Amino acid sequence: MCGGGCCPDRPFVSDEICGNFNTTEAAVPLTVYTKEATVFVSGTVSVFYDRGTDATITATVTDSAGVTTALTIPQGNTISQTFDDIASLSIDTAAATGKYCLTLHYQT
């Protein structure tokens, strides 16, 4: 056990935020993540499209400057991409269910 300050400070924190989405009864775009602090958040976004009426769905990652990146996910597949600056993630296709996971890294 480390005590008395022998362990160095951790300048970076990693968090994992995961959940399910269901746009069959929700308005789209459905925002599933929005960063809450004014920190620079980088990491990997993964979206799994389980089932729905369309062959593909679109998820959008937006950075702090408002620049968007659209991810197209075929049904039954997962798409993952790493980003330098993540401000939000939304699911933009109606009548779809699936899962999302963000592995985020930021400085404390």
C-alpha cells in the first residue's frame, strides 16, 4: 500500500461510459453523451447497431468547435473511431436499437 505521498499524481484520467440506445420511441437526434466540463476529452467512440428498420444508422460525433463526424454503422456491426476532441455523441436514425461505448481520456 502506498501512503504518505509516495505515489505520483496521475495527470490523466480515463473513464468508460457505456449504454443502450432506442430511437423507436425517442426523438432523433438522440444525444447519448455530452461532455460536462471545459476539459479536452479524447478517446474512442464505439457504436453497435443491433436492429431497426434501416440497413444502416448514422451516429454523429461533435467536437468542441462544432465540427461533426458522421459514422455509418451497418445492422449487426460495430464501428469504432478515435477522436482528439469529443464534445457529444448522438444517434441520428429513427427506429433503431443498439449500444454505445466511449473510452475517454482527459487531464485533471
